[in-house]
Amino acid sequence: MAPVIKAVLLLCSLVHLTTGAKILLLPFGMVSHVMSLESIGRTLVARNHEVHILLSPSSPYLDQLKKKVR
């Protein structure tokens, strides 16, 4: 097995030993990017990470996302 793959597998096996991280998600202007990162963000929150999504005030998805968070 390649050394890089071994290292990645080792790190993945240790993930459960760590505490949550602070993560900033930066989707680009496409709504599909926001939706994809929202799903990833929810998964990370469920795993005890603190997640923030940075959106432009003019983003068409901003109001929908605010309603889901509340």
C-alpha cells in the first residue's frame, strides 16, 4: 500500500479521538454549491464541529438558509 494511503487511513482512524474543530465554509455564488456545503456543514455539526457558512448579503439562498438554521 502506498505511504500516502497508509497515512490517510491512520488519520481517519484517529478522527474519533479529537475534539471538534471550527470550520468556515465558503461556497461560491452558485446555489448548488451552497446546498452541497450546507449538507456537509450539517454533517460536521452532528460530529461536534462548529461550522459557519460565509455568504454574500445578496445571495439568493441566504434567506432560505437562515430559516433552516432557526
